[in-house]
Amino acid sequence: MASLIKDPNGSFRIEVVVPDGSRKRVRLGKLPVKTAESWHRRVEALVSDLAAGEPHGRDLASWLAELPLKLHERLVKARLADRRAASTTVTVGPFLTAWLEARKPEYKVASVRAWQQVVDGLTEFLGTAFSIAEVTPEKAEEFRQRMISDGLRPTTIHKRLQHARLMFDHAKRKKLLAENPFEYVRHRPGDASERRAYVEAADVRRVIDHAPNQDWRLLIALSRFAGLRVPSEAMSLRWQDIDWDRGRITVPCPKLEHLAGRGYRVIPLFADVRPYLEEAWDRAPEGAEYVFAEEYRRRAHGKHGWAGCNLRSTLEKIIKRAKVSQWTRLWHWFFRHFSGRVAGV
């Protein structure tokens, strides 16, 4: 009923006589021999079922349903399968948008924003109406090359491919794809040591001395000497979190509050921080709830939550006034220095 033929260029095709007596051809392209033989057996089974007017067995029906649309259409053209209903075609734009919307209530704004960038990038690259079933490893690699040509940093490309892999794992679980096209598309992250910096405590104190007011002095001290994330943890700090007598600070952790037992941590009230906290306490208005004034909290907490708050520009100006050499990732390395000191590294 069907013959498997290998052409001189290495491509396989199946010549088959369908139940109506006509001869059809199914081109498979270049495949491993075992894969081509598996196709041959299944095509013969399709012809047999169609000739007998019997439904396909479970394994054959499952194989047919999970075929990528492009390959399934070849069987349709050969009159070996019915065309899939248009309603079953899931496209990139609606699928990725639905995936993202389902996660918004459970995840932090920063995570959603990072995923949104990948959704926007994939939708722009593939097209919103592009079938999920048509996304191949080749397309995934083209997306990686596109990010490289756009000049994105290696670590950014690495992270976005991770996010894409997560999204298409969901498509695979929903049986929209036989395999995840991003499974083996990887990109080496950048070397973090190239942007690593150590900020001497003496330089930090010089920067603090040139800060414009008590809020900035305290903000810098909390970041460098107590390891608070800026702005989320510093701006969430309440006066009730300061235990003056026991010398402790209970630090709220908005970034980790969705994880069990990670909503806060307790740290010592370090000697390098206490003077600036005392200064802020002495100047705080009666009944103040938060350590930082509401005007700072309001400016730091925008429509994207704490993400995207621009405290870098002012810190750059303060560093320049202090005549200290500027380092990369200004606030990040404050936090990292504290973490390293506590870990003893």
C-alpha cells in the first residue's frame, strides 16, 4: 500500500495508494532512517483504517493529533487525514497573553514585567497569529540570533530564553506541541566578574557626608551597612520594626513575601546604621508610621510597584560631589557587600 523511498539527496518520501485508488506522495525531508520507517508504518496503518472504514487506534490517533501542523497538512493533502478545525489552532499572541494573565495574581510585578518583555519579543518576532504548533527549534534559534543582533547583553538573552522555555513547557503540557522548541536553545550568560566592584566603607561614608538630607544619608547607610534592598525593603521599613532596646531590625521583604517564611528577616541594628536611624527618628513627625517620608515612598512606588524606581540618578550626583570613583550597579553592590560580610566571604 505504501513505499518508503530515499532520494539521492538523502530525503525520504512515501508513495502511497489511497482508498480511492489515486497515488499520493508524502514528503518527509531528511530524517533518521528509524524515524522514516516509523512514518512508513503509520502511513500504512492510516491507509488500512481508511480502507476498512474503522476508527484509528489510540496510539495512532494520539500520534496524528500531536503532529505539528505543517506535517499534518501533508497528510491532509494526501487524503490520509482530515483538516483540523480552525478552532483548534492555537496562536502565539493569545496563548502567551493568556499564560501571562494567569500568573499576574500570584507573582511579583518585577517577574511579570520580565515575562512581558519575552511575550512582547516573541509576539513581535513570530507574529501574533503564528501557530504555536509551527514554532520549531529552528525558529527558537532564530529568536536567539535576533536578540544577539539587537545588542542585548548575554545574561539578558540567557534569562529571556529561560522564560521562553517556561512558557513553551506549558504548551507542551497542554499537548499543543510534541516537544519544547526552546529545550536545547541556550545562551551562555555574561561574566559577572566583569561588572563586579568593591566599594570601600570609607568611600561610602564620604558619599553619605555629601548626601543632600537625612533621608538620603539613611538610605545609603541602610543599603551598604545593613543590606536592605533599595527601594523595596528600605521604603517598607516601619518604626515599629526597629527594636532599639534589643538592637534589632525586622526587615520586611516584599520581593520574597510570596514564599513561605520569607516575608521578613531579622538583622542586628548595626553601629554604622544606628546614628542615621536616630537622626531620622528625632526629625520624624509625631505619629509617623514609616521610617521614610511619604513623599519618598510615593515617588518610589509607581504603577510597576517598586520596580523601575529611579534612585540611581541622584546617587550618581552624590557620588560625583563626593569625588568618589563610580562603580557599576550602584545599589546592587551595596546589598552584595553586606551579604558577603554576613556570609563571611
